Amino acid sequence: MNLVDGLPAEAPPRGGRKAPTRERLIRAFTHLVQQRGFAAVGTAEILETAAAPRGSLYHHFPTGKSGLAVAAVEEMAEAVTDALHRAATSRRTLHVLLRGMASARAAWLKRTGWSEGPLLTVLSNEVVPYEPDIAEALKVTSAAINSAFTDLFIARGFAPDHARRNAHTARSLLDGAMTLSRAARSTDALLEAGDFLATRLADPDNRGV
């Protein structure tokens, strides 16, 4: 997982082993679509980027690029929810975690040269009206991320309704600030969002949001 979702990835396997073909296809798809969008990326380019043999895409994903997109969405969501669950059981304060999510997104944008957008946002903006399988995967995985984000707030002492509301607000603010930061080629919007979240949403006794 990259840092687009603001939480640390698991360390990659050591020893220089080549990742399995299915995993390479998902990584290549994710990287290319985050750069140029779903429609602009063809299967031949995905295979070339993944260094995968011809025919392997349909072997692993019988419905082709749409099936690959569903798998990429599910893998990204699993990484995000796992990271949120780890965060919920960590000793870090919610203030630190929320600022960290914003800072990590800002660092990712800078590291990619502002050339990539978050996979789930890119696909949601482009394919929802036209690709029902991908749209359904986005709906299901978004609900799972919302639930994991809510659990993070609950673990820090928030009542369930308050936690759910703040979790949705935090996701919305982070996603919107990421779009603004990328457009401006500046991390200001994200860092300001992180400050707002840490000061306004991280305290269970603050009922202002």
C-alpha cells in the first residue's frame, strides 16, 4: 500500500523475490490508473509494466480490466482497514494519528511529483456510472473503511454516533484537502486539514462537530 491513505504500509518481503504475477498486475494497474485514470490505461501497458506474460491478466481476472480494478480496490481497502485497526490498538493519541494521516498524504503527493491521485477517488470519479462491478466494489469497500475509521474514534473514547460522524467528517476533509493540494501543487491544504482534525475532532468532549 502507498501512503495515499495516510497510514503506514506493511514492510515488503525481503530477499529480492519477485512478486507473484497477480500481485504485479494489481500494482501495475494501481500505479498507472493513479497517474492517468482508468480509461487511459490499456491491458497491454498493464502487462508490460507488470512484466507479466500475455494471457496472464485474463487467467487471473477473467473479466479483464474491470475485474483487475475490483481486485485493486479490494486490496487497497484491505490495506487501509488493516492499518486503521492497527492504529486503533496503538498507543498513539488521536491527535497524532489524524495529523499523521494528513502529513503522510502530503508526503506521498510530493514524492510522486503531484503526478498521482488516490486510486479509490480516481475510480469513483471516473467509472461509477459506467462500470457496475467496480462501482459496487467501491461502495462496499468505502463502507468498510468508514466502519474501521469509526472504530478508531470509538477506541479513543467516542460514543458510536459521535465517532461515526467524526469519522465521516475526517475522511471527507482529508479527501477534499488532497484534491486541493494536488491541484495547487502545495501541501498547505492537507497540513491545515490535519491541524483542524487534531484540534477539533480528536477530543471526545468536543461536541462542535
